[in-house]
Amino acid sequence: MMRGPSNWSLAVRKPDGEIAQVNRTINSPMARHRVFRLPVIRGIIALGESLAIGFRALAISANYAAQEEDGKDGEVSTELSKGSLIFAFAIAIGFAIALFKVTPVLITNWLPIESTGAFVVIEGLIRVGVFILYLVLISFLPDLRRVFQYHAAEHKAINAYEAGEQLEPERVQRFSLIHPRCGTAFLLWVMVIAIFVFAFFGRPAWYWLIASRILLLPIIAGLAYELIRFAGKHSGNRALLTLLAPGLWLQRLTTREPTLDQIEVSIRALSDVLRLEGRLSPEERRVEVMA
């Protein structure tokens, strides 16, 4: 799945080998209201939009797979109902908050720590540790290996495009599977920035601790978004890349070397979104889509 400012595109390799493509427009409040384009606020909006688009994209790919298993022909329903989307959203967000926010603060609160500074730092280290352990454990799941390969294929396609390379699978394959604007790096920086934000609130009662970790999450996510956005615009800055290096290293857990077939799928999605955003000439569009 590839996203542009106004559109997102999804390419799915169906069980019969063909590539299905789905395009959708993005009706972002950032395009309608100036206040939503302010720093930090735009990060909160972008995060919510990305989560919603991600769930819709997963539903579309799952429906194409189910179509083949059921022996159905023709068009498939490619959208979740609004109720299903909200339910999936609630389950996923609830699980993430429970595992990465509530659990670390409860574990730290049980430890014999007197200093507020030490409490916040240790809580942050436990949170990062839980996150890394989670990534390591899920990386052993066979089905997720393929997901991580497609994740890397997306990175390679974007790296090739940003380098001005022609989007052909063999050429794209040579590029890095790491990208500074990756969501994995974003999540790590959410946890690191949280240490500094939570330091301002001290160590209240346990129920306020949990409430603060949940209520401040949007602000922390907005700050992390600004950092990742800045890094994407200054990818040649060596000092900045050094600072962001831990997030880049962490991507090794969520990416695997993709096959040429998988890269072809990522190229289709990227080509479609570039075409919809008007960033390719007519001749380039033909070459990219056929790659």
C-alpha cells in the first residue's frame, strides 16, 4: 500500500498470480482546515488517517484471498463496513495501549524506585524492551515473514523513486530495505519521546499514571511525526541520521529481503499513487505500470 497527499493505492497479488489494484482518495481534514496543518496537530491527524487506511487495505487484501478460496469470480467487496472498521480499530488500539503503555507503567510501579527521574527512565526502557521483544517474537511467525518482505519491497520502491531510478524490479531490488520514514522508526521514537514528556508529570497515583500514558499519547505521536518528517526532508544530514540510527536498525526486525514478484507489487502501488498525484508524465506512467 502506498499513500500520497490526496490518494492511496493498493496492489494485491491474488492467488492466481494476477495483481489486483485498488485506488482511493483521501478526504483529509488537513486539506480543509488550516488548524489541522499546524505542527504536532498534523501528526495526530496523519496517524489516525494512516491507521484507518491500513485497516481498509488489510480488509481489501483479505477479501481478495477469500474470493479465491470460495471459488468466486468477478468483483469482490473491498471495503469494511463502518462498524467493522471501528471494532477492528478498538481491538487493535486497545491491545497496543494495554501492552505498550499500561503494562510497562504497572511493572515499573511495582519496583522499589524512589526517584521520579529513575522511574520515568526505567519505565521507558521497559516499554522499549517490551516493544523489541514483541517484534522479535512475531518475526518467528511464518505468515509474518511474507508481510515483512512486502514491507521491505515498499521501502525499496520508495528509495528507488527518490533516487530517480527507473522503477523496474531488477533495479529496485538493489536499493536498501531501510527507510527513515518507516512506521517502525516512528513507534520507537514515540517511546523515546514519551520518556521526556512523562518526566514533566512526575509520579502520581497509579491510576493517574495510567491515565496520563493514554491521554498524552496523541501529543507524543504528533511530536514523533514531526521528527520523522524532518528526518525525511534531511536524509543527507549525517548527524541527524546518527541520531535516528536506532530506529533504522530496528527496521531489520520488520523487513526481510523481498522477491522480484513482491517488488513488482510494490511498484504497481507506487506507480498508481504517483499517477493519481500527477507526478509522472504519460510516457513514464506507461513504463512504471508495466514494470
